Amino acid sequence: AADAAKIAAEAPVLGQEEPYRLALQRALTRFRVAAPNLTLALGGKGPDVRLNGPVTLTSASGVTVAVTPKGLRFTDGVSGAASLAVSGDGLPTIALDASQISMRGETVSAQIALTTALDFGPAKDAALSIKGLARSDRAGFSFTSAACASLKAERLDFGETQVEQPSAQLCPTDGAPLVVARQGGWRLAGRLQEGRAAIPVLMITVDGAAGGFVLAGDDKGAMTAEVSLADIGVTDTANPLRFNPLRAGGAARLSGDIWRGEFQARTEAGHAVAKIGLEHDQRSGAGHADIDASQLRFTPAGLQPADITPQAVVLDHAQGPASFVGRMTWSAEAPANGTGRMTTPGLDFISPVGAVAQLKADVTFTSLAPLVTADDQVVTANLIEAFAKLSDIKLVFDLAGEVLHIDAGALSAVGGRLELEPIALPLTKETTVRGAIVVDKVNLGDVIALTSYADRIKADLVVNGRLPFEAGPGGFKFERGTLATIRPGRLAINRSVLSGVETGAAEVQAPDLGGETVGTPDVNAVQDMAFQAMENLAVD
């Protein structure tokens, strides 16, 4: 039993995982071997061993190990080919084909093709398929891969934070061994290609990861690692999207069960946008990622807000500084989430309604997956050069995942103020929304002056009112609004405005005036009277 425990503890990979170590120990404690096709003959040249059929080891615990010879020869050592299959009692399923077997003294080598499925560390239902040269001698064990090995798993389990469908190709470096094991330790080194995974709690996928890696461990279970990745694609899966596809590169190191790393994120066009610092404790499952995008500077010919996030598609030819700083945290007991702060001291850009001057914002996010802000966030702008000069713009809002709540909006224009009543705007689907604009002391003359009727209609009318509207896939329209003057004014309409209006002849029933005939009034005279009135109307 003591020997079984020792052998099980020293077994590569299986000895590092307690369920496998205990299963292997049980299997080695009590077992039987069946070799019905083994023959042994003694002759002048020494024993002649022949194995013409499978050898099966069956443990009392239910483990089965089957070795099937394929032309094995036991003359002057061992040579030939064989296959190995392991299953049962919680051990991983292992299928191994060995060819060009050579056993001379303490040196054993073979070309092997290994396929296995197992749990190892956080990797659950991991599948490995690998081919290459395995060699064991007095110095230790080595494996040199003939080509890239395929590695994938159902998930990486970090408690409440799961990484789903991770996969990669593990490749040799310049013919060097992929695995080396010596007394007191082991080393795994090579290149990573085509790395990809989904991280649902962060609402992202990563793909195309490539770079070098070195992992090493000692006989006391301590492990160190260094992974350098040159190019990782990061794609947002949230709805609505928070950011456009990014590329990232950097390095991470493992020491004392703590992973630490730093990565640089950039846009698809190559503009640097953020530094990301990582720290993760393998023992507790807790960690965090610090996002530092505090040095953003937008220029018309360089980085633009829409390069980073589709939510900023309306910000064209942006110029000025901006900053985002945040932290994502996770633990074995809680899924990943984070907080952040986005600011700009003054951003100029062209919007669909005109040029915007000095947009200022200081927005606090209470969640990054999904995006949620604190209540009563404020964005202001000095000026919008739209159909009229809009100034003193202020918007009070909060974002709750898929819905943007505008709590208040106001601006100065055409001599007065326009205020937007509270409204909720769904961000994930096209839908019709209804709201209202409150008009306060707006001069209609200033409004008319902005239209093509400016030279034919003159007004000095100051109004208050409320204009309900409907906006959706079909467009924008006002419906049943009311405006009322707040002081006496004047309205002048040039007769050319109504030049296309036609009227019929006036029919007048003349009274009986003792045989005298009264003629029909001149229609043009009536029109002249109406036009003269409209050209100088007084309004109370």
C-alpha cells in the first residue's frame, strides 16, 4: 500500500490531481494481470519471450489497463509497437499508440500518439491529442512533439467565473522538447496558437491568441509560469455592444499561486486605447483587472470615439481628451463585475444635427457587465450649431443595461428654453417611443427666421407650450401640441405666401331696396383687405 501511494503521487499529471491520485493508488493496491498469450521458452541464447495477444491489468477498484502488442519483440531488449488503453474508477480515459519502441537498459523511447480526456486544475472535460517522441532514461523523461497538439476543454472553472469552450494549439519551439521531467521538477515550454474562449460573465470572447509559454513545477507542488501573447482578438458579446473588436498583447506570470499580468489594448486600426493589469489568486479564486484608458486623445485624422464603441457613432471628427478608468473583480463566490468612471473635460465633434462645442461629462458606472450607471449622471455642452444655435445644453440620465433613462434635458434656443420631459429609450431594439418637449419663452419670429419663409413672414411672438412627439422606425412627428403667446405681439404674412390659394366667386344675396339693383362686391377688393390685415396683424 505504501509503494502504491508513492507511485501514484509521483505519476505525471495524475499525481497532481487528488481524485486521480487516489484512484491510481487504489488500482495499484490490489490488481491481477492476465496474459493468456504470453509464452516463455528457455534456450541456449537465453529466454525467448513472445506476446501474441493483449495483456490486461484489472484492479479490484475497477480500473482496466489493456496493452495490445503489435509485433513486440523481446530479443535484446524490447522493440516493436503496442497500444495502451486505460479506463475505470474515475481515472481519465487514455488511448495511446506506440511505435518504434526501443528499450535498452534504462533507456526507453517510442513514437507515440496520445488521446486523453481529463480534468486538470481548473480545466474540466479537457481533451488532448498529441503526437511525438517520448524518451525516458536515467536523466529523466522528455517529450518532443512532432507537430502542434490540439488542446480544448468544456470550461475553465474559477468558481462563479467560468471560461467556456477554451481551445488552443500547443506547438514545439525549434525542435526543443515540449515536456521535460527530471528528478525534483518538470517543465512545459512551447508556443500557443489559435487560442480562443468565451467568458460569459465579462460578455466577451477572445480568439487568435498566439505567443510563447513556459510552465514549471517542483516535487512539492509549487508551480511557476510565464505566458507572452502577441495578438489576442477581444470581441464584445453584450447587447447593446459596449465596444468594437479590439486587439491585445502582453504577458502574464505565475508565482506563489498568484497570476499577474499586463496587457495593451488597441483598436483594429492599431490605435492604443488602454492598459489592462491582471491579478488572480489560484488558491482563493479571487482576482481583478484594472482598466486604464486615461490617456485617450481624439483627433480628426487619428483615433475616434466610434473606433472604440458603436455607441459613439454619432460623434464624428471628434477632437479632445477623454478618460476611462475601471476595475473588474471576481471571486470563487461571486461572478465578475466592475465599476468605472468616464470623463471628458471638453470634446468637440460633429453630430447629425450639427457641430458640438465643448461636451463635458463625468459618468460613474456601477456595473460594467452589463453597463449600468449611477443615478443622475450629467452631460453638458456649450453650443450645438444646428438649425439654430443651441446653447447651455444639459442632459441628466442614467443607464440600466438595455434602457437609457433621460431624466431631464434642457437647452437655450431662439430666445427661450426647450426642455425634454423624462423618457425611457430602449437600446436593444427598434421601437416607438413617446415624449414631450416643453417650450418656455421661445420667440416664433426667431424660429421663422431660420426657415425659407424668413423674407415673407415676420413675427414678434413669444410663446410657451408643450409639444408631444412620437419617434420610431417610421420617423419623428409632433402630435396635438399647444402653443400660447405670453405677451402681445405682431405677425406679418406677405401675400405671396398664399399666392397659390384659389377662391371662388362670392355669392351675395342682396336685399330688396325698392327696385334698385345692388352689384356683387369686387372679390379682389376683399382679398386686398385680407392680405393687408395679415401683413400687419396684432396678436394679444
